[in-house]
Amino acid sequence: MARKTKIKVKMAKKKSFAQELKKEFSTFGLALIPIAIGINWAGAFLASSLKLPLWLDVIGTMIAAVLAGPWVGFVAGGLTNLVKNFTFDPIGAVYGIVNAVVGLVVGYMYKKGYYTEKSNWVEVFGTGLLLAFIATIISAPITVYFFGGVTGAGADLITAMILGTGETTGLLTAVFGSELVTDVLDKVLSVFIVFAVMKKIPARMLRNK
Amino acid sequence: MAIIEFNDFKWHYYETEEHDLTGVDLKINKGEFVGLVGPTGSGKTALCYSVMGVIPHLSQGRVLGGSVVVDGLDTQEHSIGDLSRSVGIILQSPLSQLTGAGLTIEEEVAFGLENNGVPRSEMIDQIKHVLKRVGLYELRKRSPFEVSGGQQQKIAIASVLALEPKILILDEPTGYLDPGGTEAVFSLVKKLNNQGKTIIMVTHKLEYLARYADRIIIFNKGNVVRDGKPQEVLSDVHLFKANNLTPLPVTRLGHALKLKRKWKGDLPITVKDAVRGLK
Amino acid sequence: MAILQTNYVKRDSIIHSLNPMVKFAWVLVVVFLFLLSSSMNLFIIVNVIILIFAFIGKIGKAFIKGLAFMIGPIFLFSLIIHGFFNPFGTGSQEVLFSFLTINITWGGIMNGLFFGFKITALISVFYLFILSTYPGRMVNSLRAMGLPYKIGFLVNATLQIVPLMLRDAETIIDAQRARGLETKGKVWQRFKAFIPLIGPIILGSVMRVYERTIALEVRGFSAKGKKTSFYVEKIKARDKVLTIISLIFIPVYIMLRVVGWLS
């Protein structure tokens, strides 16, 4: 009897997850994705126009995650790099997974109430740090094992410097260090911007969770 | 039988700047050209959305009572997709209505037909037909994002017409357009009306309504305030003031002259009337 | 067409006329190798093949130019990181050169070269794809292959909406600059400038999503039932054949790897 109940509960959970996905990927969710990707690109474009040493390409992803749901954020983030990849930045694609996961995490944090328009500064900052940490944990190994620690960008200088000090225990740590620095700045700034946006958007749009 | 029937329809928005619908009773007949006028936030858009099915299916709110029946279909019992075969809506912003699903204008127009499972051979004919109707056939291979605002509105109209709805709702379609674009849209709509389509047009361009509309509804605080022929409604200067609206310049001129006893008879609503009256 | 500007170069060549699915298959193969292989020789061969294809496609010059720009820094940093420090510590430890506390080993240099070629192979295959494929065609051919219409919609809409938003971004930068926004100068100032620039873009575009949702719904976007397609992409027999031939490399590689002939 207990086994049957366990199975029933499992099936119910599976079914409601599928339903949740469907709800997220409503017409609104799908209509939001290209816009979110556009915001990601605009952010990156502005960052390079202003010669800021950050990516700033997750803002759209976060907005999608907050307005439509974590999995919509996931798709928006992943698709951002994929499109970039097939249009002019081949390396970026692999890191699409990072962008996607950021969306997922932000979406769930919004759902659970840790990061909402009602949060205070500390919570927002904490979310930024968490995201930076998660992002680096995912991207550093990718950089090390697939790209041999090379990204072709300024961060490589930091990597070389860290290795040069001879203090560290390996390439992974060095890359982790260099990416973490950039990621913290990048993600914390992004969460604060999205936080400000959440406060400005009329409440009726935020209901679409 | 009216093609659109509102039966004491009450709608409550959860939160928005627009007014709730407070028990609307309205009948619109096939082939009528109805102008909908009212101050911002009065609920005109809610009224349009109610005909389209956006209320109650998409908007955040709740039906408190009553019903809306469109072409025989109760909007609460039928999806927006079903209703889209009877009603089409054109919104204010040309850019927001471009789905982006099509890389050319003809693909953009095809979108609605594809979604409704129309067979390809029929699609090709229908698209050609509808693009010719709005005058965009020559531009059909261009990107929808590379043409003017007025032309983009025409794309929206064509996309909607492709599904052959009997009713066309336009919610301030010329808000973002220049006078040339505005004129083009209005004359196209009038042409469609002459071909038998029922039109509901929300607009502030009273001079066009004075010429084209069969009927004008003043709408405020979520309900109908006045409903009648253009001549009677548009010349009621006091009514306009009471509802925070600005009457036509010619009408105001006539009114001012009337106060000075220099005008006899009904107030003018077009320049022609004014000229005649001044003689 | 106002589609996302890519580096697409129009030429009249076989490579260009191939259905995008063939080139996409090449991308898949190289990505696969990138993830699994540790043979520098293999990647050198891949690079050579792609280079040959580029010349067949009459885009050889553009290809080399663009590629050099991208891989220059990559080889440089790779050789520095691996050559100077050899973090992986593999390969010959024979010291070639020594200064300060740094020992440059042969193994380190080889690692540096390995990663250089590996990354280059990945970039090359994508670059070849980018240079020889018209983006609009890519989406339509995917749709013709049976890609679900909602995904096709997403890609098409993205390809068209993103350049629009980038143009808006440019306009906003100019407008704000004209109003006195400081966009050059100290780092702190530039950071501050970011917000009044991204703000209007976000709010403006998000507000319009609701209208766009209505426009989509009204055209039957979530209608149930079979969808038909207006666009039909021609898939020639040779495209199918070439795709299959390309994809076969994957299982072949796996077999050879298992048997021990390759690494």
C-alpha cells in the first residue's frame, strides 16, 4: 500500500511539474524571450561601448526569469549565447549554459521569495554573490578543461598572474580566481539593476509567475 | 440579431490604471461603423478586449456578471483562437504587433494562417488577396521591420484580415502615425466597412468619425454615457466637457457663435457644415 | 532584410548553396571532437580541412583575416599560460629556457599549442558556417526539417528583434550624450552611465510584451490543431547525403577511439 502511494505521489509531482512548465511557456513567456535576449545583447553592447570590463549579458535573462519563470529564464539565457554563437561570437556559445543557469537560479529565488521587489539591499547583494559564485563554478571548469584555461580575454592576464605567484594549487584555482572577480562585479551590478526594474514595473505584470 | 451583444457585462481588473466595466449593455449590428470615444482610462480598451476575448482569457481580472456574445459565440465559453475567426483587433503600436515570426511581409501575414492550419495553396491566394487589398503587395518580400509605421499598421491589418473576420476593432490605430499614415488607415478602414465589415474604432480623431462613422459612443467610467448618431453626439458640447473630452474645433466655434446668437440650427461637425452655416 | 547582422559574406559557391543542415552537421562533428578528443594532430587536420572548405567557398581571404584576429590572442595566452607555467604538468619536462623562476618546458609548449589548435578548430567551423550561411535560411531550413513551430518563432523573432533593440541602444547612447551624460573618462563615471542607458531600454521593451502577447494570441498562436507552413525549403538529395556522410564521423571516431587507434 505504501509503495502505491509513493508512486502516486511521484506521478502527481511529475504531472504538476509538466503543468508548471506549460504555464511558464505561455504565449507571454514565449513573447518575452526574444525581448529578454535583446536586453542581454543591449547590455553587452552598452558594456563594450562604455568600455566596461564586464559582460552584463544576463540582465534580460533575469528579467525573463522573474516575469515568466525560472525555465523561461533558462531558455532565454541559453538561446542568447546560441544566437550569438551562430552570428558572430563562436566561443561564447559554450558559456550559454552559465547564462541559462543564472536564469534558473534567479527564477527560483524569486519564486521562493528570497529575491523579490520587496527584498532589502542585503538580500539583493547576497543574491548577486550567490549567482557570481554559481556562475564561476560552472564556467571555470569549462575554461580549464576544454579551453585549457584560455579565454582570449583580459581575464587571462589575471590567470597568468595568479599562476606566476606560485602560490596556487593549479590552473583551476587560478582561472576560478580570475573569473570570480569579474563575475562578482558583473552579477551584483546586474541583480541590482533588475531589482530596480522590478520595483518600477506595474504590479500587474509581476503576477505572471 | 446584433452581431455584438453586451448583456450587463461586469468586469473587474485586479490592478491596472483602466476602469472596470460596470454593467455594459450594448448592441452593435452587422455593418455598422461605430466610433468609441472617451477619456484615458475610461475602459474603452477593456471594452475592445471584451469583444476580442482577451477579456476574460488573457487579462488579469474577474468577470462579475453578464456576458458578451460575438457572432453567436459567448466570449467566456470560447477561446481567443475561436473568436479570432469572427473578430480581429488592431492595436496602437505598429511595432508590437509584428510577431517577428516572418522574415518578409508575406511570411508575417502567413503567420495567422499557419497557426489556423490553412492549407498552403489557400494560404498563398489569401495572402496575395489581402496584401493587394491594403496596398502592400509590391512590398511583400521586404522585411516588416524596414517599412514605415503606417505601412506596419497596414501589415497588422492585412494579418488580421487574412483570417476573414466579420468584425474589426481598432484601438487608437493612428496614435503613432503621421497625418499621411492616419489618412491611409482611415480610408482603408472605411473601404472595408463599405465592403460589409463591422467596425469599432477607438480614436480621438473626431473629424474622421464625423465623416465616416454611423454611430458614436461616449464611454466613461466603465460604461456607455451616450450612444447615437454623429450629428447629435458630436454637437453636444456640454456632454464632452462633462466627460473631460474636447469637442471638435468647428463645433466649438459654432457653439461660441451660437452663444452670441450668430448661429442658427444644429452645431457643425465638419468644416463643410461650418462653411454652409456661416453663409 | 533587417536581420541580425552577421559576418555573412555573399558568394556564389558550392559551400554557400549547401543546405545549412550540412554545415550544421559539420559544426556538430567538430563540437563533438572538441569535447572528447585530446589529439593535437586531429585538430590540426580539422583546421586544414576547414581552411580548404573556406577556399572552395571563395571566402578564403575573409576567413583567414577574421580568424587571425580571433586566434592571435588565444595562441598567445595559451603559450604563456602553458608554456610558462605548465599547470597541467604533462609532457616532456625537458627545460628549454629559463628566466627568473619560470621554466619553459617542451611539454608546456606542446600543451599550449594543443589548446591553441583545439580552440581554433572550434572557432573555425563556426566561422565557416557564419560566413557562408544566410541566417534567415538557417531558420527556415530547420523548420522544414520539422523543428517545432514555437522554436522556429523564437529564433526568427530573436533574429529580428535584437537588431532593433541594438539600434535603440545606439540611439539612446547618442541622445543621452547630447544631454550631457558622461560616457568617457573615469571608470566610476562610466559605470554610473550604464544605468540611465539600460533603464529605458528595459522598461520600454518589457511594457510592450503584453501587447505583443495579444497580437500573437489573436493570430491563433496557442490554437490547438495542426499547423501548416508557408515556407518550403528545398532539400536536395546531395544535401541529405552530405549530412549523413559528415555525421558518420562521430560514430567512426568513437569506434576508433575504443579500439585504441585514436586519442
